[in-house]
Amino acid sequence: MSSTAVDAVDAATPQVERPRRRPPRHHRAGAAAWTMLAPNLLLLALFLFGPLLWAFAMSFQAKRSFGPGEWSGLDNFTRLLSDDVFWRALLNTAIFTVATVPVGVVLGLGLALLMNEAMPARGFFRTVVYLPIVLSTLVVSLVGLLLFDESIGIINGILEDVGLGDVAWQSDGRLAMTSVVLMTLWTRIGFSMLVYIAALQDVDPETIEAARVDGAGSFAVVRHVVVPALRPSTFFLVVVNMIWSFQVFDIVYVMTNGGPGYSTTMLVTYAYDEGFGPARNFGYGAAIGVVLFLITVVITLVQVRRGRAEVA
Amino acid sequence: MSTPVRVAICTAVSAVFLFPLVAMVIIAFTPRASLLDGGASLWSGDFTLENFRGLFDAFPVRRWFTNAVIVAGLTTVLSVVVNVLAGFALAKLRFRGNGVVLLLILSTLMVPTQAIMIPQFELVARLGLVGFFWAVILPSASTALGVFLARQFFVSFPDELMDAARVDGCGTFGAFLRVVLPNARPLLAVMTLLAFMTQWNDFLWPLITLRDPDLYTLPVSLRLLQTAYDTDYGGIMAMALLSCLPLVVLFVVLQRFFVAGLSRSGIR
């Protein structure tokens, strides 16, 4: 139908009668809102909240196959308490979080400050740091393997060429953790930098100028003017990065699969192994997932509360 | 800090950030033989297309590529529609429970996806979706980031424009379709790019639910290949390069949209 035809139909419709057929506006807004939300909420309820509740239920069951399980009360959770691998995974996840979040956010801030001012090739530099964001974690992990492979990897090849010898990236637990942390940082720093650069555009230049006039050096300006002004972004980045770190899976799963031994086993990789691995322990895997979810919720709530108090 | 010093630091940082990518590209074009003796080296000097040829000979790479485009494309369309609608309702319509719904949607960020994959799989199996693209598309359409981006965009959308449409006799939907959407093109561009990227890069869930290698998407088959090729890094890197090239090109060409979208997610 051409647009003139639409206009003609519109003109032919009696304008006066339209409003009368509609209920009063405040009812309508609610109905319209729920109609617009419905597709989204339906998908979420079906594919996310449903399975989440199901996982909660499964964590109280002894369940080793698809179909109904047997209720087993708190068995899975009491087993967790005495499971050394679980505590190891919890500790590893904490170490990973501490190693990735502050470093990623601070380096992002540093690079944002560095690349915020005019200089040659600024666009190129920014693109290079952003680029890993679009790579899948699978590609990142495979490149990580290529770099850190102990026997034929690139990094050991280079170290050998300059006479430094092999480094045990895969057989030493701490070094394996280091390699996973480094690859994670590679994909995360760009996002922090991007958010900070956007936020820097809103920092009032006059406040900075005033501080300069008062005799503050560049470092003092950053510390006392810029960093406080960026607090909402910092808060956002810390919360999001923490959630990502708690849930780390892909990179560990592909690069180390939790090894050597259990030295890079994380909560999610352990939950996944228990469920999908040879043990096929669905209930126990679900219990680990539930614990992780609860920890994430509690820590995020604490962060949000603290963040609100600070910003207000 | 003077400009030359900053350029020097940025050059060093860029070198570090580029290094893994350069390694991927070089190894993808290095013959298998020179990888195996003496380990992978970045300056072996040999160049070959055999890694790519080997892939195309042994695997249905074109098919995987087509699958990836279909799955990511359909997910993107569905995702943009449901997230834009929800974001608009949350930003502009007054109704009871607005705050709760927003919180509920944002809280999905905290759910560790891999830990609920078993019940998710049981559900998808009961719905009879295993082995169909829908098993991948439907669960990933609604995203917290998408809703949040849309909401942030519409919060700053001028009320006057919508009121003007209402005065002209439009209902909420009419105003949304005729006035709001045409003015939301930057948002739509950003959401399209992000949704496409997210779905394109997903590998674990599609690997579990698609089952049939003929249905695999390019990134999923990369995982399959990794298990099959073990330490044949030439072949693996060739496939990795193929699977990320479309997104890297998209990113470099449309960078300002990506950047605008991602940075908006960080401003409150």
C-alpha cells in the first residue's frame, strides 16, 4: 500500500469516534506496558527463571539422569562442606577475581586517561585495545593455548630463542592460573577503557582548570578531581567485572580444563564437570551452581549498597 | 605527560595487545611441518594456504558459515524486538511494578549460565527443540544488556514528541511505531551489532543442543575441531581466524556504533 493510500484510509476513518472506544488513559498505559514486556518476560520465565528454580530444586535431590530425581534433603550441601575440591574451586575463583578485577579496571582507567587526549594515531591505538572485545572467548582461549603451550607454544619458543629456557605454563598450577588471568585481562581491559573514555567526556573541564590554577600537578588532578568524578563508572565496572569473574568458565574450560590437578578449577567449571562429566551428578552440580549464585547475589547487593552510599 | 612519551607508551601497549592476534594470523598461514619440529615460531618464514585448504576439504565450512549467519541473524531480530519493547515500556510507561521488573531483568546477569544448563537442556528437550536452531535462538533472545541499553536510550527520549503523537490521536503503540522507532535508529544499530556479536560467539550451548554437526555454526565447529586436531595449531588457528574475521571486519567498519553502545551501558 502506498503512503497516499494509507493517508486516504486514515482520512476516511472518523476521527471523533476513536477516543471513545478506548478506556481511560491510566488503565491503558499499564495494559500497554505489560503487553510490551510480555514477550521478553515470557522468554525469561521459560528459559531462565524456570531452569533456575529447577536447579534450586535439583540441588536438594539425588539425581543422576534426566527425568525426576529423588529428594535427598541437604545431602548435596553437607557433602559440599567436606569436599576439598569445592573449597579449592571457591578459593581459585576468589584468587581469579582478585587478580582480574582491580587490575583490569585500573589499567582500563590508565589507558583511558592516556588515550583521551589528542595525539597521532589515537584512533588506531584505541581500536587495537578494543578489538579483543569482539573475539569469542573460545578464540581467545585457543590463542591462549597457542601462546602458552608448554612444549610448542609461541611464548616458550621466544623465551628459548633469547636463551631463557622453558617456562612450565601448563604443569605449574600458579603459572597456569597466571596464563588464564592474562588472557582474561586481554579481553576485559578494552571494555573498561571504553566506559572510562565515555565518562571522561562528562568531566567538567573547568573544575580541572581550577585545580590546576590552585597549583595541583597532573597526578594530583587525576587523584583528587578526575577519579572522584568517575566514581559511577568505576562502581559499574567493578560490579560487572566481579560478576564476570565469579562466573568465569569458557577460558578455563578450554585452556586448562581446571588443571593441572585442581589448580585452576573454578566454581562453574566444577559444577559443569559434576553435571556433564562422567560423574553425571546433576544434583550435586546444581548445588554448586546454587551456592555460586547466592554468593554472587550477596556480594553484588553489598557492592550496590556501598556504591549508593558513596555516590549519594 | 608530553605527547611523544604518550605515543611511545601507546605503541608499546598496542604491540602487547596485537601480539596474540598476530600470532594467530601467522600460525594460520604456517605449514604444519615447520610447526612440529622445534615448536611454533613466529619467524619460520614459511607461508602456506594448506591449513585453510585442509579445512575446506575435510569439513563443511561453507555450511557452518551459513548456519552461523542464520542463527545469529534470527536471534538478532528476535532479540532486538523483545528488548526494545521491554526497554521502552520500562523507560516511558508508568505502571505498577516497573522498578521490580527492571531489577528482575538486570538480576539475570548474576545467574551462572553453565550451572543451570542441565535444567535448561531438559526443558529444551521436553519442548522438542533439540536438534533445531530454535533451541539456540529462543533462550538467548532476551538479554539484560539489551533491555538496559534500550531503557537508557528511551529515558532521555523527549516526552514532547510522544505527547505530540498522542494529541494527533495515536495510542501508546501508535506513538511508539510512528514517532519513537524512527528516532531510535542509533539504538537499533547498536543493539543489532551487540546481539549479533553475542550469538555469533556462543559455542557451548549450541554445541550441546544442536547435536548434529551439519547444524553447527562456525564457532561451535571450532570447538569440535580443537578436540579433533589436538595440537595442530595451524588448522585450529586457520579456523579461529575464519570464525572471528566477520566480526573483526564488522567492528573495524562500524566501530563508532559499537563504542557508542557499549559506553552507554556504563553511564547511568
